[in-house]
Amino acid sequence: MKTILFALVALFTVNVTYAQNACEMKAADKKLNGAAKNSFVKKCEKDARAVCENDEISKRTNGAAKEAHIKKCLKDSLGS
């Protein structure tokens, strides 16, 4: 049980880290700094995750499969 919980926490951490890096790169492209950058990054991460959580695949899956899908979705949407 602890292993499963650890795996889920690790997946979530990877998702957040990837989204944060991609959103920070977008903020740098827009030449944002300070509070404007922080606000942009936070909104970017929140919006990207919300889109991925509300798609058809996420609605049909649970647990690790859902987190794996969300990770891939974030990578695809923020990576482009």
C-alpha cells in the first residue's frame, strides 16, 4: 500500500515539475518578471492541468492510470 501511495505522489510531483518548467519557459518567451511571471506560471499550470483532468480519458480512468494520462497530456500540451 505504501508503495502505491509513493508511486502516486511521485507521478504527481513529476506532473507539477514538468508543467512548471514548460510554463516558466513560456513566461521567459514573453519576457515576464516578478509578480507577472509568477501569476502567469501559476495560471498556466492550473489551466493545463484542468484541461487534462476534464478530457474523456481522464473521466473514464482512476488512480495511477489517470495520473499517467494526465502526465502525458500535460507533456503533449505544454511541450508544443
